[in-house]
Amino acid sequence: MDLQKINVKFFAVEKEPVPLTAFIDIFHSWIQASDGIYHDVADYSHMTNGPGIVLVAHDANVHIDETAGRRGLLYTQKALLPGSNQERLRVVLRAALENCRKLEQEPAVREKLKFSGDEVLISVNDRLVAPNTTESFQSLKPDIEVVAGQLFNRASFALSYKEDSRRRFSIAVRTFERFDVDGLIANIGGEAKYG
């Protein structure tokens, strides 16, 4: 299976609630500082448990996503990536984590928001390439296990998957150790190519 259009979500841990609309100004400041990488901000804050606030770019979007009632940073890779499935997963995980770190350092949320390093949701936004079936899970499981082993520095982890043809293919990966964003970036290595 040629894995593209990878989505990665790291979940937020908030010391105090941050209004969803606060991320609009933060993302606008990223646009101003990006030399044209980012193009727009889409506000879906009116939707309960929806896509939240989206920072739009050509290669990837960054969301403060609230799907299923869980806030997190969702990184959606749109541009095609070279390399093996494992290499692509590493690139997208690294880019997502770098955006998590950047957001954690924003003055408006610095003392209020962190991202949990013990759980990540990996989805594929292409139902033709990766239908939400057991066959897709079995096909991608070996690559995800290798990359998760690196991400969590060989700590034990578990994969969970729910077959549901109405939803995109997704695998939740959870470790039983505590990691912060900086530790995960060091573990995954390499350089983010986009965003």
C-alpha cells in the first residue's frame, strides 16, 4: 500500500481552558511570519466537536481539532511525499510535533497548553488507497509498529483500530510511558519537510 495523505493528531492537555477562537490570532501571526507557506485561517469554532481552527497551506494544514470531543493538534499532509511508508510516517510525525512545540511556546498559551506524548492518532485521508478495513490494518500495521517503536524509544505501546466503512482509516497508538513533545522529536529524528 502506497501511503500518502497522512493525518496525525496529538492530543492537548490544558492546565486551564483556552478558547478555541484564541488560536485564530496565533495562526494569523504564523501566516505573517511564514514567507508565504501558510495562506489562510478557517474558523469552524461554531461546530461542536468539529475541525476547530485550521491553518491552511499548500502542502499541509494544521488544525486545532476537536473531533470526538478531544482537542488536539491535527496535522494533515496534502502534498505527495517521497520515500517508503515508514519514511513518510516519520516526516509527518516530525512536522506535527514541530507544530505542537511551536504552539506550546506561543506566549498566549504557553502556561496553559501542552501536548501529551503518550498517544497519537494516525489516519489516512484516502478511502480508495486505505479503506477502513481489516486488510488495510494488517497491511499498514508492520510499518506503523516500526515507526511507533522509534517514536516511543522502544517503550511498550498498543495499537487500536475500529473497522467502520463510514469513517477514514485510523490507528490509535498509545504508550504506557510519559513523553513530552521534545522527547518525541528527538526520538523520531530527521527533519520535517513541510509546515
